[in-house]
Amino acid sequence: MVSTVHEALRDLVRDDPNLCVELLAHLNVIDRAMIDEATCVDPTVRQNVSPSLSADVVVLLQRAHEARFVVIVEVQLEIDDDKNWSWPMYAAALRREHRCPAAVLAICPSHAVAEWARGKLEIGPSHTFSPIVLGPVEIPAIDDRERARERPALAVLSAIAHGNDRERGLAVVFAALSAVNTLEEAQARVYTSAIWETLDRVAQRALEVAMSEHTLPIETNFERRMREIFEEKWRRESEAKGRAEGEARGRAEGEAKGRAEGEEHGLVEGKRAGLRAVFAARGFSLDPRARERIDTCDNGAVLERWIARAVTAPTVDVVFEDDAR
């Protein structure tokens, strides 16, 4: 299953193919003056000897409607030695299809994966293959908000690569969130979630403090988006669990009543699990009294209210204080 971060990085190029031109020019791979059009094309890699494969994104760079360069963009979040076999094939197959030079551009937000991807692949005698690697060293750290708003896609990529830097990370994240605020809401939610997921616990906590103390230096809608993201995630999980348990119980009992009761029980239990997960993600430990409050609450609406509060509450007690017994 494609992760939120993988999806977001892939969509950055799909939504803005000119980002590919900008990145390659930044790496001195191409001359921007030689390209006047960048278009996403079919990412399917067709072969005669085995089933077709699909790259993340394929961008065709043209000048005067003539193909000049085809770029196979691969988002690489983990080391995957199978890519040593597929990447050279991608380049060869798409070079043949588009009748122009081809290269794999590996976007690797982590240093370890970037170093792995830089290795030369032995194809045969006197024949090697190397992808173009875009790692944290090559990705610019954008902490200027005006520049970030001019190039939102590059700003999001920058935050994913540099958000955990102890000196500039928070400023880079703030700049990216400012840029994200200029996008359509559906895009903004995907990119906000991806930035959050790539932050380590220290960086997440710094952002939480800025939210709770209302000291975010920009208008980002971050708090609202994160609350909605958490709520949607736990709602989907709890509903799926509820349906599964309800159907299983309904089949076992042979009654529609069992299905309904099972779904309701699963929904409530899923929301309890969601609330515990939010507390855990924020580094909060639960005392016996808090655990009892969660375990004995059978009201789905109350649990949803607690989940929404838990995303930004400064303490565990604040989550429950308006519902004190």
C-alpha cells in the first residue's frame, strides 16, 4: 500500500511537471533554456518478455514539440534492491518508446536511502547504470516564506527532506505550511499530512507547542487540517473494524441484530483505539483513571470529541475536563 508520504511526493510531480525541470536544472543535468514543455505521460513500462510495470511518474521534456528527455521519477523512501533490476529497464524501455535520452530520477528524502541509490549498477562488461539521485544534500532547504509560496511543490519537498533539522527544520516547515495554504484544500490536506508524518517526535512536539501556545508565525490552518486528518483516519479504521466485527457476528448468530450490534461495538472500540493512538503519538502516558475513562465510555460522539481535543490538548486532563463526571 502506498504511504501518505509516497503519495504526496508522487503527486508533487504529477500536479506540477515543471518541478522536474527545476530539479534537473538545479542538479545541472539539463539546460532549462532547452526545454519549453514538461508533460506527464503514461508511466507504464511495456515489455515483450514479462508483464508490464509502472513507474511512479514519467515526465516527457520537449522543445518545439520534439522529445528531448524522458524522466522516470521514482519516490524512494526505503532501500529496495529490486530497483537495481527495474530502474535500468525503465530507462531503456522508455528511451526506446520516446526516441530520446532517458534517466531515472530517484527522490530520496533520507540520507541513508540516497546513499544507497547513488551506487553504480553493473549491467554488463563496460556497462553501468546510475540513477539521478535527489537526496537531502541536493534538495534546497527553503525557509523563506515568499519563496515557498512562489514554489509550493518545492517547499513541500524541502520540508519533507529537512523538517527534522535541529537548526532550520521548524522554519522550513513553517514556510512549507504557508505555501500549502495557497493550494486547494484537497492538495493542502495531503501535503500537510505528509509533512507531519515525516517529522520526528522532537519536531512534532515543537510544532504542537507552537499550536497550543498560538505562536505559529503564519496562518496555516494546520491545526484544523491535522484534526480533520486524525478524525478521518480513525473514523475509517473504526468503521472498517466495526463492519468486519458486525458481519462476523451477524453470520455467527444468523441475525441482522447481531450485525448491527457488532458494528456499533466495533465503532466504539475503534474510536477508543484511535484516542489511545493519538495520546501515544503525542508522547502522553495515561494514568489508570484516564484509561478507565476511555475503556468505560460507550458513547461514540463523546469519544470523537475527545479525539479532536487530543490532537492539540497540552495535557491529558484537558481532553476530559469538559466531560468530568
